[in-house]
Amino acid sequence: MPHSASSLANLDLATLAERLGRRCRERGVNVTSAESCTGGGVASAITSVAGSSDYFETGYVTYSNAAKARLLGVPEALLAQHGAVSREVVEAMVAGACRDSGARLGVAISGVAGPGGGTPEKPVGTVWLAWGSEQEQRSERFQFPGDRRAVRERAVREAIVGLIRYLEAD
């Protein structure tokens, strides 16, 4: 019996990645990821599923602002004005990843995983995610508790859940 979107929180990452793959195949959608603080964790989760090359061709790890600008076309002025951990930047990241890869759907992540690097406005655990295409994106800010590993794991999980919800909303 298929799980409803509301029950995604109860599924482990491997099950989520398998479900994402099924939805991508059913809809003929290829996906991409543009990651900063997760360092390729989303791409790793997606490609842990056998046959994922059917719907996943390219992922980007753009840890530095320079890489975000160079590989994803994020405007340097946007980075300077809003910082890497912002709605504006993750939306530009997902648009750039879809544009460069040709994917119809993408996810982007930028955050402060810790233990250092936080500010009063963006404390450790602040993560922005965006899902969408080159033309249209939606984004959400999360505040994840825990240490660096926990923040990164939660961000990867939310990225995959968001991709599934995006596909199941159609």
C-alpha cells in the first residue's frame, strides 16, 4: 500500500530514495541536486538506489560562494547581499543546476551545519532548501537541532522528502 505524503516522516532514507526513484520513473522526470553544507549527501542517497542513472545524471557540490557563482551561475551580487544561506541563493542554485544539467526537477541546500559559523540571524542548524526547475522554485527555511552530523542528515532527508512531495503534488 503506498504511503501518503504525510507519512514520509516515518520512512528511512533508503526507502525515501527508492520512492523518489519510482516517482521519477512514473513521471519521466530527471532530477539534480545542488548542495553546499550537505557535501553531496543528497546525490549519495539518490544514487544508492540501483538504476538511479535512469533519472539522476548530475549533482553539484558547491561548497564555496565562488563555486556557486562559477558552476551554478548564482550572481555574486546576490551572494554578497543575502549570503549563501538564504532563500534567494538556494532558489538561484536550483535554477542554475536545472539549467546546466537539463534536469526537470532539482533541489538545492545551503546552511550552517556547525559547530561554528553561526550568527544571531543564522544560528548553527539554519538550513535553506529550494525545490523546483529553472523557471519556478519554492523554498523553505529549517532550523535543525543537533551537531554537524545531525544537521546534515536532516537536511538530506528533507531534500528527498521535498522532491517526493513535489512529484506527488502533480
